[in-house]
Amino acid sequence: MSKKKRKSFHPTAVDLTAKVLHIFRASPRKPFNTKQLLSRLRITNQEDKHKLAQSLKILIHKEEIEEVERGKYRLKSQLGYIIGKVDSTPYGTAYIISPEMDEDVFISPPNLNHAMHGDTVRVFLFAGSKGRRPEGEVVEILEEGKREFVGLVEKNNKYAFVIVDKKIAPYDIFVAHEDLHGAKDGQKVIVRISDWPKKAKNPIGEVVEVLGDAGNHETEMHAILAEFDLPYRFPNPVEEYMKTISEEISDKEIASRKDFRNVTTFTIDPDNAKDFDDALSIQFLDNETYEVGIHIADVTHYVRPNTVLEEETRLRATSVYLVDRVVPMLPEKLSNNVCSLRPKEDKLTFSAVFVMNKNAEVISEWFGRTVIHSDRRFTYEEAQTIIESKQGDFVEEINTMDMLAKQLRTQRFAKGAIAFDKKEVKFEIDAEGKPLGVFYKESKDANKLIEEFMLLANKRVAEFIGKKKNAPTFVYRVHDVPDEFKLTDFSNFIKKFGYKINTSGGMNTSKSITKLLNEVKDKKEQNIFETLAVRAMAKAVYTCENIGHYGLAFSHYTHFTSPIRRYPDMLVHRLLDRYLQNQKSASLEEYEELCRHATNKEILAANAERASIKYKQVEWMKDHIGEVFDGVISGVTEWGMYVEIKENLCEGMVSIRDLDDDQYLFDERNYCLRGRHRNKVYTFGDEVTVKIVRADLVKRQLDYILAEKEDEK
């Protein structure tokens, strides 16, 4: 029996163009080559092949389709292309965050085309259905983000993989044995992606540094720094440059400055501090007035532009405070010696000096470079004892400044400043880094004394520049108004506990938040309310565009007082000195870029600090597996609820899978999990009892289950 011949299709040019467009619209994401189109259209003769070529040209001209590769065509999205940043998920999918879109664009794993978290990419938008989240495909990586990762080596006889935290990179990195560079199975390493062939599932990498055995204290601290791209050693050129910096202060330099060496001056810092950024001086004047000096280490005298030291300082932008150590922005010779305002030593400073009356009102002010000689170094505990007992060294000076500080604080709150006083977790750690105990850092009058005078200096320096006519380029620390929707959600949530805030905005809102926080102080709701209030707030950032500081209720604010540990403070010193000499305004574009960089580094440093605290919390709780604790629900998500233990603020997860008495659904607006059948609710702030079931040091993760009181025996 002869094979039945397939009937050919002979369309008109118009019909053919419509049918070709229909094929593309039916598969908007799929590219087609000419051979595939001929097959679908059942075209076999040369004349119709020519018509197809003409139809493709017409559709390209009409911008209905585009040639994505030579001889390969695809429907052109009506939305076209956007540029944005990749925000990866642990599941291999990603979202593109772009200022060109009101909503993030979803990217499925096959359409990422090896783009990674943090990459800047060009994305082709698919023509989707109305009401659905926009989707697209990465067509070009414009700027690579992170390509070095911290991970765990899993090795077999033939090859190895480095397993990276899925929240950071949702795929393992293949490493050939010769590229392990001595790394052993189970060790933590830094791996760099060196290649990712187009059709390969996993990227190929090379180990660039072996951090050590997982679970080892030093390994884990270095791993945290590497994870957040934070350095833990200074490069050799910087170390060599430091040898050229003299510790001696010349007579010529002293003569060029205002001399405060004979004025009573002291520092108040934490017990373990080595870098003393700031000192206070006080002179008693006539008519119950006082000259108060806020003296800040003159770091910019030593860190000069266009040097390797300046470049390294700019790159670091901040000191990093892990749970057991400080990773300084400046080399130790500067941070702990030359610049540190140590007692009984002449030191170069940049000062803000105020004449104040007994009501803490500023009568006059002066800013400039100075030289000081600190008479005494106090710890916060020593200064607190003097304030409480009215006895000790410089008792009159310290108590006078405490009196002024309390008035400054009262004035701030009267103007709408918000009083956040969230508990900070601190650890007592032995020489090997093992946590011996957990305690809370408490802010007392001595801490608040220093805080108020630092705030005063920061505020008045910002006003001195920012209130000038045609104000020049300057670095501000700004804090925007709260997010309206988050504030409303917060207001609705606290109403369930019998509290309320004013959401009308401005000073009315900030005063009502402070009133609320005072009402819940030392109550079970305190920590939860403070957490939610902070989440409703905007994040403070560095910028040259002054919008004021909402949380402090200041119209002008900057960071002037910590140049040993913050690069923006160094920028402020340079700009202030420039304008005191009546020089022209600095470049707005240059300083705005430096502000963005400093803000980003500050965020990374804060994340690293939280990661180190979490690690120590997990390590501490590892010895308490099986024990039962009272806790408070501190967070609710679609996969479970976070519980913070009251005794030590260690937070862990109760998985929704372990809530086996019902099927629970996440109610985002009401911060709760709600049982579908019995309507039982677990919500933010509820008190629960939990048992510790797992403490994973590698993932820095605690797992809890709900428990009954009688479980604890």
C-alpha cells in the first residue's frame, strides 16, 4: 500500500503572515527557526518558502517578532526589555527588581540563563495575561554581582562539590580535585565560579581560600566575613604604608590648632574598648554657663586622599563588630594608637565647642581643628557609679554634664524624637570563643550622657553647613517618615492588645510611638512592639540630599563623631574643614556615590554582626537540646513561626509541618497562622512554650517544637 502524501499548504501572503504571527503568539516564550516554521505550516515548495521569508521581514518591521539569534525568531514583547537586579530565591527562581516596573518580574530557573543573585541584567518581558505577575527571561548579564561564595566541601573519589547556602546560591558548585587546593571533605572554603558552560546544570568553580573545619570558631567567624564580602586582614601595600606614618606630633602642627590641653578632658567608653573616638571637655564660666567641647579623633590628618590607605578605608567604609571581635576600618596602629584619644597623651582632634547655659541651650558655637590631652579614661560603669554616688574623680564635671544631657534628652523627646531602647544580646566568651553566658546590654545615664553630646555635635555641624544660603554639598544621615501602610498595619495590630497610636503623621505620630514604647516598657509586649515599630520605619541612610531625621526629630543631622570606625564621618570632617576655609562646594555626584557605597557597606556589616550573634546563640543552645523554655512568637511566615526565648532572646523556628493539630494558613496582614478547621490562631506576641530539638551550627539555625510545661522535668 502506497504511503499517503501529505497535502501542501499554499497560502496568500496576507494569510501566511497572520498564520506565522499566530504560531508565535501561541508560544510567546519559544524561539522558532525557519525549518520549524516550515514544518508547522506544511510548506514544501520554493515559492511558499520565499513567502515565509517575506512574512518574517514584515513581522520584524512591524516589531511583532525579533531575530534573537541568526535564523531564530521569537515574539517581541509589547513591553520590550527592562534592566534590573536579580533577587534569587532558595528554589532556583528569581525576581528582577527594576525601577522601570511597578512590580517585580518573575524569572523561572531555565530563563535565568546563568544570571545570579545581585547581577544587573537585561530582561525580555513575556506578554502575559492581565492580572498575572509579569514574567520574563534574562537575555544579557550587564554587570556581574557576587561570584565568590562560602560553602562546605563534599568530596568523593572523582570530583567534589561546594555546597552553598541555598538562600545565597540555589545550586552546588562543581570543583575538580586539582582546583580544591588542599581543601578536605567537610571543610569550609571560599569558592570562585570560574565557568558555567551554557548547557551545564551546575557552575564550575575553584577554591580560592580554605577557611578550616566547619564548626571551628575561627573558621566560622572568617566564613561570616567572607559571606558578606568583608575583609579580615589588610593588604601588604597598606601595611607598608603604615610604616611611613609618624606617631609624633610636631610643634608646627600644634601651633596651627586651638589648644585644649589645659582644659579638663575625659573619655567614657565600654570596658573593652581600645579605639576612643571621642572625648569631652568642660570649663565652668560665669553666670552658670559652661563651655563644653566634643573632641573627635582627627583621622583625616593621617588618612590622606590619593593614598593606598585612603583607598582601603573607602572600600571598607566601616568597622565590623562581630560577637567576639572588631574588624577595624583602620589599621590597628591608627585605630588603637595614633588616633585613639588615650589618656595622658597629646592627640589631634576635630572639635565642636559650645557655650551652654544651665538649661542646656547653646549660646555660641565653634568648630575647628584642635589638640587635647585627656586627663582620665572612664568606663561606662565607672562614670555611672560617679553619677549615682556623687563621688569620685571629676565628680562635678561629670554630674554637670549629666544634668545638661538629661535636659537635651527631654528637649528631644518634646520635639517628637522616638525612644527606641531595644535589648541587645551580648555574650561572655572564653579564650577559644566558646560562649559561657548570655546577657543584655543596658543603657544607663552614663551611656545616655555620651549619646546626647554626640547627637548635639552631629546636629549642630549639619545645621552649620546645611542652613547656609546656597548650602554646599554635604553628607547627611537621613531618616525618612514611616511607611504609611506598615504604620497602619502596626496600629491595627497593637489595638488587639488595647493600645493605640496616632497615624496622622509628623510629630503627632512620633510622639504617640514614644508614648506607646514607654507604656509597654518591661511588659511582655515590649520587644515585639519595638520590633514592629522599627519595621514600620524607613531605614537611615547616608546622602547629600537632606530630608531630616524623623526618628531623632532633627531637621539636619550628620555623622561627625566616629571617624575611627565610619568613613562618612571622615567625609564630614573633610567637607567641614573645606567650608571653614571658604573653599567652593565639593562635587555632588562624587559624594553621593560615596554615600551610597557607605550605606551598602553599613548594611553588610550589620548583617554580618547579626549572623555572628546567631551563630553564638545556636552554639549556646546546642548544650540545651531537649530542654523546655518560655518564649514569645517574634515572627510569622508561610513556613512557620519564629519564637524568641525570654531568658536569652535566642530565636528559633517552629515549622508549620510540626503544628499537627490542624492545617495552618499564613495570614500576613494579621501577623498570624490560622487553623483552617479549628480556627486556632498563633500570632505575633503570643506566649508559647517550646522545646529545643535541633541546633545546626553550619546553617546557624535553631529548630523548636511546641511543648507543654510539664515536659520540663
